[in-house]
Amino acid sequence: MRPRLGVVADDITGSGDLGGLLAKHGYAVRILSAEADWEGLCAQLAGERTDVLIIDTDSRFLAPEEARARVVRATKALQAAGCGAFWKKTCSVFRGNVGVEFDAMMDTLGLASGVTIAAFPKNGRTTLHGDHFVRGVPLPDSEFGTDPVHPLREGNLRLSLLAQTPHRTETLPIETVRAGAGAVRAARAALAAAGARYVLLDAQTQEDLQVLAQAFAHEPVFLGSSGLAEELPAVWPPAGPFAVQAAAPWVHPDRVILVAGSVMPQTRAQIEQYVLAGGHVHDLDLTLTLQTPERAADELAARALPTVEAHSTALLRSPNRPEQVASARALGASLGLSGVEVSQRISSTLAHAAAQVARQSGTEKLIALGGDTSAALIRACGVTQSVVVEELAPGLPSTYAPAEHLLLVLKSGSFGPPDFLLRAIASLQRSPLDRAGDDA
């Protein structure tokens, strides 16, 4: 069937982020991984119910020209699949090749103007007169301003976009949003007529998103983060019920492997709660990782395997205190590695260790903390296609990879409450896929 919506996401956690918001309203949401044959899978899925089709380009931190090429290819694949509307999904704080990727989708679709949004109030992202805030803190003063790999210094999203695209960008202010859907539509039309390709939307509350959804129910393209997706089902034709069912019983239903590479404070708090509840943690040897990653993965897997077999869960992590992160970056620099390369090597080593433990222990349920770590885990496990199962917290769903028979939670490092890991483990252990429903 023709998908209601086609999404091009710049990372795997963002794919699930948006997918989970729609899946909880009954939409059948399928995700194609960055390494997959997008064109072939789009054709293959034509015979299965797919309301939302998401392609992960894993392009957030690629060179701009490569990011553009991936977005163009993904958009064309979704066009060929017959998608009714499109979404260029980005980070909720506009990290990455945002302007380049917006331009790539808009040019491919042949559209002159589109609405752009970063606000996601349920996860603390709000925008006022173009200035972006994280839990009430100006973006440059939040944890993203001091991110060791991708620091954000500009707090105004309009200015951030203008630095990445030659096209005119204007802000649609909160006062217009509060005036109602009719005022929003009129203001957007006036800005587009005046030559604005991108209309950046202010929003501070869920009620603001409801107004925007009413105003843009028939919009052909959306650009930005996923918060608005939760309100669109109320103004779109209803979706029939859809549930996912596992293809086979779980070998060890209670076993869950967690892998954490994020340095965000939210991830640290979640790990602390896991440890306080009796969870077992194994730290990656960073020095060994940066010098001999294969050996580091084997060493970490050897330590974690007995823990999983004896206690059902184990968390494999990169040491993430600020001084440890700084030390790893300094060692990487001495070895000729950039900050991005250090991060990728750590994520890849963690992922290969986790995949090794999963194979050896018969574990089919995994949780990844951090976008880079999640992408690396998907690659290490060979996942090319998954379907969203259920939302566990705003923007944090579980997904099922039917070919590999894996139940996954791929979590943005900066999302989720402190007890999220405990909730996610409990959800995976009770196997929601054992419910009766449609086949994946």
C-alpha cells in the first residue's frame, strides 16, 4: 500500500523518535537502515501494510556533498514508493547538515517553500522568536554548547539555517501561533509569497503544536524534528489498528544487553539508576580501543558474557565522566584521530562487543544509548529493516528487526527520564511482541 508519509532521517535514533510518535496512534511504521538497499526494500514492502516509511541516511556528520547525495537518493526512493507527504527529519537542536539536507529534499520534490520546526516540548525543546532552548536553557548554554564532538554556539535557529543554505529563512512567531490556525496559514502564505523558502515555526507547548498541526494538516513536506508528528494524526485520516508479532519465541526472554556510548548527562543519570537497582556495568578500555579496537571489543565481550548469563542484563559502556572524555580525545589526537573519529571508534568497538555477547549468549534484546552507538549497533548486527513496536517514552520507541529476530531500543543520548533504562528493560522482558496482531 502507498505510505501516508515518507521520512528521510539523518540518524537511526531520529528515525525511531518520529516513528514512535506515529506508531502509538496505530500507524504501521517501518525503518530502513543506512546500509540497506533502499530501492529494493521499498519495492518489497509495497505488498505489506506501511503507513510511514522511514529511511535512515546516517548523514548528520558526513561531508555536506555526501549528505546531500544520500538525501536525494532516499527522497527519490520514497517518491517511487508513492508516499503521500514527506518529512526531512533532523536533530531537535539542528546539529548536522540541516540546511544542506533541507535543500536536497526540497529540490528533489520541486517545492518552493516548506515549514521548519525544532520544538519538541515533551523533551524540553522550545523555540521563541527563533531562539532555541533546551529545558528552558538557551541552546549554547545547554549540554549541547559544550558537546566534545559537535558543540553548538549559535542559539538562534534562523541564523543557524542561514549559515547553511543560500535560501531565505523567516520566523513565524509565537504570537501568530497563539492567534490560531487561520492566522498561522495566512502568515505562512505571506512569507512564502515574499520569497521565504523556509518558515521556521515557534512553539513552546503541546498546545502550540496542536495549532500548527491544524494549520498544516495538508502540508506536502515537513522539515525538522519530530515533536509535531504526535499531533498530526488528530488531523489526518485515522489509521486502523496495527500490532507487531514476533516471528519466533525468544531463546532467553529475560536477557537484555545494554550498550552506552553517549556522554550526555541524561545518559549518565540513567546509568546511575540502573546501577542503583543492582545492574552490572563493564567499562570499555579506552586506551586499548584507540590503539587496537578489535582486541578491546574481544576483551570487553569476554568480561560481559558471564554477567549476562548469570544476571540476565549487563551494560557495556564507554567511561563518560568529563575528564575521561577529555583524556580519550587527547590520546586520539596523539594518534592522529579527529574528535569524530575517536567517537566513531569508541561506538564501533562497543557495538561489536555487544553483538558478540548477544551471539554467544543467545540474547535477542538490546538497548543502545546514543545516536552514534545505535548506528554502530545496527551495523554490527546486520539490521537493514525494522518495524516500530511501541513508544516507551516521548521519542523513545522499541523496534523489531524481523530478519534478525532482534528487539531493540535505540535511544538518543539526551532523551528520557532517569529511570528510562529500568522501564525499557522491563518492557523488553515482558515481550510486547508476544501479543496477538499483524505479522511484521
